[in-house]
Amino acid sequence: MKKLIQFLVLGLIAVTFGCQSETTPPATTPATDQAQISPNTIEIKNFSFTPSDLTVTAGTTVTWNQNDSASHTIVSDGLFTSPTLATGKTYSFKFEKAGEYSYYCSIHPSMKGKITVK
């Protein structure tokens, strides 16, 4: 009987400690929200530019992140025209002079935005 008790105790210890493994918590990726997005970045998502109006100082490079399921372009007549951007692509433009610059998506003309450069 003593041997049976020792066997059960050792088995219980083996099960208790043998089944435990060191685990590291899974790596977390912070959610993309406005607080984590560069102040000079415009997100393209849900067929809109966010923010739709942005104010920057002269010499600032603005980057558009294309996170929509459909392809888009960024066009400011007479100033720049991006290539067609697929999901995950970006486009950047450096605004050198003060002024107001309207832009739109040539594929979806209802998508509009404005950059004010001071």
C-alpha cells in the first residue's frame, strides 16, 4: 500500500509539474488609430481621405497610406498625380509653398481632400 501511495504522489507531481510549460505572452501589435499615425499622414480607407483637411508648414512631406480594398489615386491638378495605388501602397509629396491645395481620387471623384500649407 505504501508503494501505491508513493506511486500516486509521484504521478501527481509529474502531472502537475510536467504538464506546465513556460509560455511567453503572444506579441501584440498596437491598433492603428489617429494617435499612432504620423501627423502628416492621410489614411485612405472606406472611400475617403482621413483627415480630409490637413494643415502643415511649408517644406512638409505628406504621405497617403492606401488602406482601402479598391485602388485609388491622389491628384492635385497642376501640382501632382500619384500612380494608381493598390492596397498597402503609399504616396508622398513635399509641399514647398504656402497655399491651399485641393486633391481628389481620379477613379472616385467624390473622394476629396485639402492640404493647407502655411
